[in-house]
Amino acid sequence: MTKSQELMQRAQKSIPGGVNSPVRAYKSVGGTPPFISRGEGAFVYDVDGKRYLDFVGSWGPMILGHAHPAIIAAVQKIATQGLSFGAPTELEIDLAELIIDRVPGLEMIRLVSSGTEATMSAIRVARGVTGRDKIIKFDGNYHGHADAFLIAAGSGAMTLGEPNSPGVPRGTAADTLLAQFNDLDSVEIVFKENSDQIAAVIVEPVNGNTGCIPPKEDFLHDLKSLCHKHGSLLILDEVMTGFRIAAGGAVERYSIDPDLITYGKVIGGGMPIGAYGGKREYMEQVAPAGSIYQAGTLSGNPVAVTAGMETLKRLTNDTYETLEQLGQQLEAGIQSIISRKALPLSQHRVGSMFTLFFTPELPWNTKGVESCDIDRFNKYFHIMLENAFYLAPSQYEAGFLSVSHKPENIDDFLNSMESALNVVF
């Protein structure tokens, strides 16, 4: 028995499922997850001493790689001055100004402690501003585990949400309406059937929770026009894409001007943090400037803020050029394997986000991903894990590159991928 297996048995006695976030349990792919002991650059090491080339990157924030020396040094230094005060600090202003400076059209921002808290707060602002209760989200988009977001499509009706977790009230589910990503017609139907009731549409600009799926041309812009036609706000959930797919996130990459934006992941540099912001006219309605209440004792704590600032400072144009070159190398290599072997696979990539789909039909929303051959994906996943490549343990997740990955790492990955696919097919 490996040490990871021993730890999993021990963990299951005190932690639900043995993990503190469900996907870590490997229930989708089977087997025991490796328990990680440390990370360095593009690699992570498990408790049994095995080294893996990491394409999870703590689910996105490790854009500079693990244990970046400058970030570690800055966090260690600031920690000696205190971990949290529950009081204003100059560092909070510095990070807010840094984010606002990078994002076109972003005027004010509020720091919180997680992506879930950011999206939950943005929805509250939209409801408070519009005086409406209903929201539209997209099937397969993940915005955290707040009640309003844990909604699945109800049987027979695209627009009727049903709770997909015990503990979510049906009344809450009734106020969350579902549409299909990259399908504007589905959004128009929801608006038509719920006239003057919808506070906001919230969307991942790149769907990262059914694998990496980009928006079709003009989808985001048409979505904003539709929102404003009906007096609703557009919330761009950039918890995953913010500062990963461009210096200004999806706002810059797709030249979109949302009403509200949410952030997480990269702005914490590996520490827990989130943020929501947007137009001044909306954000000035947040307490204490306005009456829409939101608070958090640990919001803007100096350790997380410092890690985020040190990360953002290092995300220069050269950084994004490096990430794009690595992404192009990976994408071209994958496509070569698919084409040479005529495999029933497809792929999407947006900057340093990517997914290999086990279906020949390129998915553009959740329905497309549902056609993937999950059994073959699971077999591929375990072969790659055995070969020391650490991938997301689900077909419904994106992979991430960091600037710590090197061209030779990508070559090694592609060679192993081809060998694995020879076994799978």
C-alpha cells in the first residue's frame, strides 16, 4: 500500500470523502489520488516521492509555477508583520489599483476571500441594483457552490432550474434560469418567458468547467446587447480566466465591457482570495457607500494580497507571449497525433488553458461534452498519471500551462500522450 493510499484511508475517517473539495477524491476516474507534499516550478511531488509534470496548477492560479522564489519571499516577509487585522491596509489599495489598471472599463473593485464569495456578491449587487430576483446562468458553467449556482436543468424545460444538491431550496432554484453556452437563442427564450424579472446573466467567458470551451464569435457581445435590451446586467465570471488568458483577462481578449466582473485564482498567486467589481454606478451601491450589504473579516488580508500583487507584477507581455508559444506547441502536437492516427478526439485551447476531448465532434457547450467517451478518458488519465503527468481527474475540467513549463516538457508530454492513446485505442 502506498503512503497516499494510507492517507486516504485515514482522511476518510475525519473528512467527508477524505478530501476538502470533491473533485480531489477521483470519484470520476476511480483510484486513489496522490497526496501532494510539495511543488516546484512545473512539477509537484507526492508523499511517496514521485514527481509529476503538473497541468492542474492548483486549478489555475499557479501561472508562474509552484513556489516562485520572489512570491515565497514576499509572503514570508509580510507574514512576520501579522496575518490579518480586520482593518484597512495600504496593500488592499495597491492591489485594487493594480487590477483596475489592467482591466479596460473596470472602475471599482471589492476584495473578498474566494471565487464563490465573489460571484455570490456580484449576484447580490445585480439584484439590489435592478430590484429583480431571477438570474440566468449557463448549463455547465460553474460559479462556486452558493445555493443560486447549484442548479441543474429540469426535465423537459431548458428554463426551469432544479436543485442539483440536497440543501438547496427549491425557491432558490426557481430564481435561477438555465440556458446553453454559445446558444444565444436559448437565452432569448428565457428572457421572453421571464419578462422584466431577470437581474443579470452570469457567464464564464471561457467555459472552464466542462473542459476549456471558448465563446463563439460575437456570443459575448450579443449577450451584453440582449441583457441591456431587457434592463439586466451582464456579469463576467473571470475567476478562472482573469489574468490567465490575457493581461486584462477575457475583457481584453474579447473586447467585452461587462457591468460586473468576478475574480479569483491568479489574483491570489496561490493564496485564497477573490474579488468583484465593475461600473462605479453599481459598486457605489455596496455598503458602506450604499445599502447593498457584503462583508468579510479576512477580505483583503495582507498575505493573500501580497501573493497576488507579486504575481500580477510578473505577468508582463513577455509572460503572455511565452504562454502562447507553449500553448501553440501543445496544440499543434496534439493535433498532429489526432490527425496522423485518425483518432476520434478534438481539442480547444485559449491561451494557456486547454482540453483534449474524447469525442470527434468539437464541443461548444455541455451537451457537446456529454458525447465524450468517458471510459476511454479515464483509461487515458490513469496511464498518464502512472507516467508522471498530473492532469485534471475529469473530462469536464480544463488543463493549465505555466511559464515554468519548458518546450522540452511539452515534448515529453506529447510523446507520453501518443503512447497512452495507442493503448486506449
